[in-house]
Amino acid sequence: QVQLVESGGGLVQAGDSLRLSCAASEPTFSRYAMAWFRQAPGKEREFVGLIYWSGDVIGYADSVKGRFTISKDNDHNTMYLQMNSLKPEDTAVYYCAARSVATGWYDYWGQGTQVTVSS
């Protein structure tokens, strides 16, 4: 079982930056890719982006492309989401998840961290 814990959320103003972290209890190696999702109030969950063990990143959502960057520190079992030029529309609970490369299933999820961007 892999446990994921998000941190780094908070209340910021439009235009500010935040760096979210997702700490895994153990290395996932190449068996899992790590992904960020977010869910705003009253809206469905939105895929933000995904990073493989190799560090390759795919699938940035159009709404965050150019502003958000995903990275990973394998030595510390941690994935990051650097968020710049934040907008009120970015307000959401941000989740990290581990997707099995073999099955495509998201087997593990964190509890989420709240990001609130004021106008």
C-alpha cells in the first residue's frame, strides 16, 4: 500500500505562486505514474498533469499550461506542483494520485490540500 499526503495549499491573492508537495510513503518506481488532479466547488474533478518515474511529464491541462509545472524528486519520494500566476479559477482542492502503468487504474489517492485564490 502506498500512502500519499499533499501539502502546501493555502490562501493567496491572484497573481501569487504556490508550490504543492505530494509525499509518498515508499518509492513507486516505474510501476506507477504520479498525477495531480483538482476539484473546484460544484465542478467535476479535473486532470492537471502526470509525471512518470523517469521525470517525463505529459498531459498538462489547457487551463494551467504555461503556468503550472510538475516535477519529482525520486530520492525523497515526492512530487511537486509549482503554480504561478494563480487565478481565482484555480481555487480547488488539489489531489495527487498514483496510476498503475500496467492497468491504467489510479490505485492510490491523497486526502487533498485546499488552494484558495482571492481576487
